[in-house]
Amino acid sequence: MDQGAEPSWLAARQNAGGGADKDAGQELLKLLKNPFANQLQGASIYSAFAISLGFTAASTIFFSLLRPYHQALYAPKLKHADDKHAPPPLGKSPWAWFTPLWKTSEQNLVTLIGMDATVFLRFVRMCRNMFLTLALVAICILVPVNMTHYEESITTPDTQWFSKITPEYVWGDANWAQVIVAYLFNIIIAVYLWWNYRKITQLRRTYFESEEYQSSLHARTLMLFDIPKQGRSDEGIARMIDEIVPNSSFARTAVARNVKYLPDLINQHDNAVRKLEKILAKYLKDPNQLPPGRPTCRPSKKDRSYGSYPPKQRIDAIEYYTQRIRALEVEIKEVRASVDKRGSIAYGFASYTDIVEAHNIAYACRKKKPHGATVRLAPRPNDIIWANMPLTKAARSRKSWINALWVTLLTFFWIAPNAMIAIFLVNLGNLGNFWDDFQRSLESNTAVWGIVQGIASPAIMSLVYLVLPMIFRKLAIKAGDKTKTGRERHVLAKLFSFFVFNNLIVFTLFSVIWTFVAGVVDSTTKSKTDAWEAIKKQNIMDGIFLSLCNNSPFWVTYLLQRQLGAAVDLAQLWPLIYAFFQRKFSNPTPRELIEWTAPPPFEYASYYNYFLFYATVTLCYAGIQPLVLPATALYFAIDYYLKKYLILYRFVTKTESGGVFWRVLFNRFIFAVMLSNLVVLLILWNRGDGQMYQFYSVCPLPILMFGFKFYCKNVFDARMHYYSTRNVAKNPEAGLQKEDRQRSERLASRFGHPALYKKLITPMVHQKAQNLLPSVYSGRLTDGREGGADDLASVSGYSDMYALNKMQGGKPGKSAGMAGFEFVSENQMDFEYYKNRAEFAEDHGGGEMYGRPTTPGSESGRSSPFGPSRTNTGFSDTAYQSYRPGANGRGFTPPPTLPETSVMGAQNTMYSQDNGSSSGLVYNAQAPPMAPAHRRDESLDRSGLVTPASRSHSPGPSMGALGGGPHGYSNLAQTEYPEASPANEDPAAYDYFRAGRRTSRLRPGQGW
């Protein structure tokens, strides 16, 4: 066509005069019937392949050059992980990161990154090897057969070779190749799945035997929920278990208590602290030049005193959040003190000393519900969604239905945008039909727009779906799941269903369904044909087959474009850009700066969903367009090593499930194979021999795959999920040891509700604002009360302002710190100093990943050169590692609990409630197993006494009155530490001369 000539459709529309709108509507109807016609196939596939590999290579080089100088971004686990979990060291050369990826074996990966991450890498490796094998089979069989047996009478000189290797132009006996390849595909996939099921089961058995699992509490604890009212007591739980397993040994049981609105109060407190930090960070950004006006805000509607404020009037934000935090801390203290007076609720725990017995009981109860209660192995305490635990079975069912309804509505309403993507993004020529200038450019620059279509279309489609995991996760939170890992598995299942339905089925079949409906309507209205007769005239099966053939080039380009996402992941471009703009153009708080330096959690649900979706698309199109197989194999081959590096050195598992994602992956893979078998049946229905022998020969394949699923379930699942499934007779000699260990256990902080013991966070302020902060509260020294220092320690021990330059009575020359704040210096805004605080570590693989606290600034998170490593004071699921002589030298005894003298003189234990005595939650749980001798030596000296290092608390960077965080915003004690004694401490230790050590020696009323 001449460049100056007008398109025929435009000329027709101009000749029609006022019928332009009608013509545009007719064009849209035509596009809805066939959105994939006249695609720029050749340029799209070539450009997608070249640019994806080129961009991946460029990003890898960029990462290799930048990595040695930005270890905090590209290898934070080298700095923060302990010796056991630290990845292999990296050299400074640009390509030094290649060697650890080749040499690190799977057995080492289990220790370094955990079971979940190891299973993830094994799944990616399985996909790589599987699709390489399938690609070899398809290219050696399908491509030659289709290229040599296509009907030349149907093709035209313009028919490209991409179409000739599809079965679109192949009829008759040549399609026996499809039958042979279908059986080979099913056999190959089944072998890979069986082999990896077997290997993951072996990994699980090794995981059960690991020291970490054997010493953990959750491994020998059962969780019961839906407990009837008559059984909601410690004795009731034991009786329900005895009904199923009457020969079980004595178990320590505990029913949960109702904490009511305490978690909501703590959430409000955390939000208020973060808001105050944000306000102060912005207001005190430049201490030398404060803004002319103080910040203002509107009162929170959750504030009980909301009605006392003027309506629709803004108030002083600093003063409001100061009072808000103080009131919440007082209320939290009162509610925690009254928890024992509240009733029990419908869940509880039963703890055993023997892991084998606990698993045997769980296996025996897996299909039984004593009095309607459900008995399961307890998850890790940090895995439990405590807000959903009290829900009844009816409430969970109702929430699940509501969640399913929202997912269905979202899926349904996405059909229309998805159709527009299928029409205009997949084929830019369709856009030219409505935009004459673009049509001219498209015709004159076909190669350029072919490249754009090969890159932009899949990229925009990918960007659209980035937000979907967040939406589904929000929905799943309200669905009643009891564990975070269970919620992630449900998010994965729903994401996969959404992607397969909308991105594959609707995306592929929309035009076919539209054509079918339009044809039926046209026949019934114009020809007055009976509806059933009109339906029979429409060859919908042939339409579906042709639709698959027509849009197969898009999926080849789409799968080739996946390299771009992998490369961007490796280079961490988004975190780089985000951190730059946040630091440059916003006012980040010290807490945010610390969190940015922490290893980020890995989003298993999102990555698994993408991989499963790519695999499903590839298997469905393997018989249609064999090129999808090498494209997908190339993606997994590259991404395996890129993801291995990121998981080894950057990402952490937020909540470890022990590798239980595998069953979800296996079931979705079986579904993908069965769906691909249906596509083969469709090919043979339309292009097979006339006797349908080919079609019937493939029919058994979906049934065989379904049977293979149940075979694997029966063979592997029990061994994968239970350490033991046999009934073991009770050992009378072990009973004495159990009783001795039961008396020494105190595990309220393990399976008790976190709201009972969770530390309240303290506002963090940059140290450069320390001298300026008192002036922010000028005129409110005693909060309107008389009496000075004694009044400052009233109720919560908080004062709005504690004058920095005010001399303490009898202590001339000592200036007071700012009570209620934690000052952080510039060089201490790093996760290294806070990795053992629960408020920072719980979202970044805390507890097990970082081991015991180490001296801040020690290299790579190793032990301090000044003395032994300190014991972790945060709560973790592994056994305590500090021991002191107990009954007969055998029992476990927690460290001594002595009252701590606060800075302001108030002795309070609000942040460290004695849950063992006050709440009674899991107070009677079984004792953890004793640590091996080589681990006990780390916290015992030769005389058997606790070393000072094991008794000292986790270091904190604050140099202010709070000494690194053992006090709350209201100056209340958050945890209890033994009195420091110069006789017991090593003068060479790092903490010997720190302010945190001196804090415990302050007399009442004395400050800094």
C-alpha cells in the first residue's frame, strides 16, 4: 500500500458520511471475533528473543560490577546471618558470585536457607530439566512432522514458518505424532514429579532429624481448635486426646484465654508510635531551622477521647500522639493484668516431651474429631494468625464463602479489561483500525512496531498483574486461615486459578465465544433459525483450535520476555530507585532506614504462581507451537541461578513452613498436564483421522494422571508430614525424666498469645535532634502537676518533657536524657544493631536466621572479639540455649528474673508480663529437650555457672535514657534482666562500659 494512500476502511467510513460511528462499532465487533489476525509475528518473536537476552546480559553485567560496592543491598545476609546460616563468602571480583552458585549443594542449602527456599530451588531446577527434555522431544518429533506434512494447497506464499510448524495445516495420519508425543510428555512429567516427590520426602525426613527440629517446641506440640465449651479446660483437652489415643503418656495441656481487644490496642499503639516518628522526622529534619508552624493532625476515631476534641478541627500532632501513646500504654498494662479473669476460648495446646509420640497422636487424630474438635500438629508460634484462632467453624466457613465471592467477582469483572488487552496489546494492527495516523506509521515502520509489540505487549500485561498478589493476600487475611503459611498456600491457589482462567482460558477463547454467540444471534434473528439448529451449525471446536494457533506467537514472545523480570530481580533496580527517591525527597524515620537495610522476605506465593502459570501455558501450547518449550526452558535455566543467588545472599523466608508448599505445586502441575491433554484431544478432534482412533487413544491420559496423583499421595504424604505414624508403647523410665523436665519449663512466651508479652515499641529519633527535642515540649515539664521528679514517675512513668539541661537534685553536673525516646546515631541506622529485636526481626527471618545477638559492628554477624556471644533475648521457636543448675543438675531453669530499676524510678513489668503466672497460657507445656553438650558449653563455664555473656541483654544503639530499648515510651520496663554485677562481668566485654549496663544500677529518681 502506498504510504500516502488512505486505508480502505477509512475511505469507506468517509463515504458513508454520518455512519462513521457505526463503522467503528462494526470494526470493534470484527476485532472481538478475531483479535489475533494479521499479527507481526516474525518481528515480534525475533525482537523478543534478542532484546530479552541482551537486556538479561546487560543487567547481569551491571549487577556484577555494582555488587562488590553495595553489599548491603546485594548480600545483606553475609553481614547479618550467624555462622550456621551465613552463605559462602564472596570475593571482590565482579564474577566471584558464580562460584558459590555452582559449588553449594542441596544438603548445604537446607542449613543455609531453610527447607522452604530449598524446595523452591528444587522446583525451579525440576522445571528447567523437565522443559529441556520436553523441548528436545518436541523439536525432534513434532517440528519435522509438521514441516513435512502440511497441506501446501491451503498455505500461501505469505504463510510464515511459525505457522507451518503448528498442526493448523496438518491432517490425517501425520497426527499420530501428536499421540506419541502426548504419551511421552505424560511419562516424562510423571517421572520428574515422582522423582522430586521422593527427593523432597527425603529432605523432609532429614529435616525431622535435624538438631533444630528436634530441639523445637512446635515439633512435639499439638494444636486443638473448635473445642466445645465443656472441654475448654486443661483437663478437657487431655481427655479428648485420651479418647483417641488412650495409651498416650501424660501431656501438659493449656487452653487459651480470651485477650479480647488487647491486640487491637497494641496495633493502635504501634501505629501511633510510627506516626509520631514520621511527624518528628519531618519536623526536626533540619535542627538548625525548624518549620515556622508546628505539625497538626486530626484525632483518631479509635481514640476514646475523640469526642472531647473540637469537631473537624486540627490539633497539635506532637502533643496529641504523645498523649495518645501514653494513654494506650496505661490501658494495655491494665488489660494485661486482667487477662486471667477472662474466660477460656475454643483452642489450646498439648505438649509432649517425645516428638515421636506427638506425631503418632497427630497421625491417629488426622481423620477423627473428638467432640467436634480438630487435633493437628502445632505450627511454629510465629506462624499462627492469632486473630483467627478463636473463630468458630461456622465463622470460618462464612469468611471463606465471602472471600470466594470476592475472588469470583474480581475474576468476572476482569474479563472486559482482559478482552481489551487481547485485542489491542497483542495486535497493534487492531489499534490502527481506529487511529489513522497510527495505521500509517504502522505500515511504514513494520519492523519497528513489530519490536514494540514484542516487548511492550507482554511487559504491560505483566505490570498489570503485579498488583494482583497484594489484592489476593488482603482477601486471604480475612478468610479465617489459622497460619500464615496456610494463607500463602491459599493465595497461591487462588492466584493460579485467576491467572489460568483469565490469562489463559478467557484470553484465548474470548474471541471464539464472541464469534459463537454472534453467529447464533445472527442465525436466529435474520434467518429465523431455531436456536438449537443455529448452535449445531457453529463449529466451536474448530474455532477454539484456530484461536490457539493464531495467538501462539504471542505466548512465545511472552515467555521470552520473562528473562526481563529475572534480570530486573537480580539487579534489584526497583529497591535501588525506591531507596534513592525515599532518601532524597522524603523524610524517612530511623525505623524505616533500619528496615531498609534488613534482608527482605521472599514472596513465595507470587513466584510460585508465575512459575506454575508459565508451565501451564507451555504445556497447553506445546502441541500447538513447539517453540514455547525452548523459550520456557531457557527462562528456567537462567532464572534458577539468578534466584539461587538472591535466596542465598539477599532474601529470607519470613515464616518457615518446612517445605509444605510442595503438595500445592504438585497438584497444580497435575492439573496443568491434564489441561494439556485436553488441548491434544482438541487437536485430534479437528485434525485427526476420520475414524477418531487417534482421539480415543489419548482419552486415557487424563485418567492416568489423576491416578498418578493418588498414588503419590498414598506413598509419600504420610512420611512427608509425620515424623512417625506408629503407636509406640509408653516408656515408664522416660516418665520420670518427663516429670522432672515439666516442672522446670516456662513456655508462656512460646504458644501464648503475643499480645500478652509483646514488647511495645519506643519512638526512635535521630540523635542530631536530641538537644532540640525538649524544646518541642516547652512549657509542659510536669504535665500540669506540681512536685517535679516524683510526679514525673506517676502512673506510666511518662512525662511530656524531661528538660535536657535540668540538673538533678543532689547530682550537679548530670543532665537528664529525654525520657520516652530512643536516639539513634547516623552510623547505627543499620539492621545489624537491631536484628535480635522482635520488632525488627519478625518480618525478616528473625530468631533462627541470626542466632544469638552479636556485638554491633562485628564483621558478618560473627561473635565479638571482645568476648563470648550473648544469648538471644528475643523469643524463638528453638530451645533456650542458656542453662543454669536445676533440680539434680538435669532440669531446665530459665534465667533469674529480678526487677529492673527504671530510669524514672518506676519498677514496672508491663512489657514483660509474667505470663507463666498471670495468664497461665501453656504454663504446663512439656519441657524442651536438653541442648547437646557442645551447645551448652557456649553458655556455661567450666564450673557450670552461667557466663556473663549469656546473661547480658541484646545490645542496642541508643545512647539516650532508654539504653537501647528495654524501656517503653512511658518509661516502663519492657523486659527483666538480672542485676549486673562487676564481679561476674568481664571488663574486656563490649558492653562493660556501655550506658545500657549502667542503667540497671540507677537508683529510684535518678536519671542521666
